[in-house]
Amino acid sequence: MTKSTTSVVQLRDGDEDSGGDPAMARRLLGTRLRTLRVAAGLKGYDVGRAIGASHSKISRLESGLLGFRLPDLEKLLTLYGVGDAARRTEYVNLARQANAPGHRHIDVEVAPRWYEPYLAFEDSATLVRSYSPGVVPELLQTPEYARELLSIARPGAPDDPGHTELLERRQRRLTGPDPLRLWVLLEQSVLRRQLGSTQVWRDQLGHLGRVGELVNVTIQIVPDHVCGPVLSAVPFSLMRFGNPDLSDIVHLYHATGAQFLDRPGDLDAYHSIWDRLCVKALEPTRSTRIIEGVACGAAV
């Protein structure tokens, strides 16, 4: 079952919606302001003119990818007809929280700046559903496998321990308190794509099998005949958050950047793709047996 994407965001006095997380505060504020804009019958470009911003910037603000300048927020609240002082104060407080420094800062040598929003959302997610048509997804990679991928993506770049440290920090969410729920659909072809030495590859497959035994992790293989890449040629992740006011968000990754989608039509499309892939994927126990067999040298 997929989460409904048509619920209306409701404001509540004294709401502690984002739990102190700036990324979630940005998303919540953007979602609420989008609701106000739609209720006011305004388009993104109308709002952009009011605060001297482009339509694309308004879209990023409403998607939680940017913080709000308080003067701009005050103008928007007036434009949307929010005159009640208490409600305006609530929005301002949420904007201050959204603009606070996040607890994760990454070095541009470790990962590009455009990757930081994804890491912030991943930190705040309660469930990540990931479709991987090409390689083992990052949350399931061993450090050695990750280094092999990096050597292909950035040939000649020196080995940087920061990459491994960042990967290990992210993966600790799978085994720490209140662990992240992770559900991965892995294309069968990934199991034939050995990267690095035989030992690196076998260690990676063994790691997949062990992590797949965690109660909060589900791994399913999508057989070749399903033609998953026809449904989505690029990897994507669907993230879900604990706050019921926040819709799921879709993350699309490509070579030079990332895209985040949270409009109902986009969510419906990717929920449908996910459901179709799940129906055709092998069930988790069988998937684990196949992974273990490949680790021992079996063909797939």
C-alpha cells in the first residue's frame, strides 16, 4: 500500500513538527507555504515576483531545499492572507529552525555540495525504498566495493578516507537505536557485475546476505525478464518520514546532480513504478539464497 499524497497540511499551535532537524523544518515550512499558495490561487511565478525570486527558486523553497529569508517569509505570509500574529510567529519560528546550521556538513572533496540535501533527508527518514538497476546501493556497500566504484567514477583521484567515514556513518543508522527501515530492489544484472577482485566481490555479496538478515532491511532481486530499467532507467529512492504532515519524497540521482520530487503526480508515478517492480521481484528469502549462492560461485 502506498501513502496517500492528497492530505491537506494542518497547522497546530505549539507544534514540534520537525524535532529540531533543520532539514525537516525546511520541508515542513515549504509544504505549508505551498498549501497556502495553492489555497490563495497563486502560481509560483506570481509569488516569485512578489519577493524578487525566480519560479525555480520558489519551487526549491517549497521542496525544502533552501532556507527562507525572514523578510521574504513575512511578505509571503501577507500575500497569502495570514494576518493572525500567533500564526505568523509560528511560521517565523519554524523558519529560524529551518535556517539553523545542520548537524551534518560534508567536505566537497568527499561529496559534492548538491549531495548534502539528500544526506539530510536520509538522516531524517524512517523508511527508504531504493531501486538499484546498476550497482549495489550505498547503504549496502562495503568500503572496498565503494572504493572500486569511486575509482571508476573519479579515475586517478587519491584514496580519501573521508568517503569511507561518511559511508560508515550513514550505514550505522541500519543498526543503531530506532534503526532506519531499508527496502532495496536490486536488479539481477547487478549480481553479475563484479567490481574489483574476486575477494572484494565475494565480501560484498557476503555483506549483502548478512545485512539482509536484519529485521529492518529487506532485499529483493528483480529478475532480468521483468525489464525494470524500462520502468526506470535511473536509480531512485522513495523516502518516508515520521511526521504525518510530510509527504514522501523521491530522490533521483544522476552524474552531475540530484533531483527531489514531492508533487502528488510525481509521487503517484514513482509509487506505481515501485509497486509494479515489487510484484515481479523475488521474495526476500529466495533473494538471499541467490545472493549467497553467487558469493559461492554460482551463476545467476
